[in-house]
Amino acid sequence: MERKVSGNSISSMIGERLHVCSGCNELIKEQWLLEAAEKFWHENCLKCSSCEGPLAKMSDTFYAKADLLLCKRDYFSYQLIDKR
């Protein structure tokens, strides 16, 4: 079976689409994957850029700022720093 590589995904000739995790660069073979900041992630690989907490387990919401993925607490901490 021929495979074509493009960006963060691998498409096969039979139409299946596998994604590469942006955190660990491994194929995502699980039934569920996360898409955040236009990238794909294993649930355990999507982490806050500041505290490294698992974003999927912390909340349904995360924040993006200056190429960082942040939990709510760290996002608002950065907001306070920016206002000084």
C-alpha cells in the first residue's frame, strides 16, 4: 500500500487518514485524538506550555497565546504580566 506524507497527517490510497501527534511525533492509533491550534495530539501529549499539566484532563477549554497552549490559570497569569 502506498502512503503519501503531508504535514502532520499520512493519507493512504484506500482513503484512511492517520495523524501524527504534534507532542511526541508518533502516529495516533487510538480511536480518539485531539485537535488544537491546527495540530493533532494524543490526549496525554496536549499539555500546558507553562505548567505542563494535561490540558484535556484539566478543562474543556485551553488558551493560545504567542504560540503557547495554556491552561486557564497560566493564561490569566500571562495576562497580568502583559498589563504591567
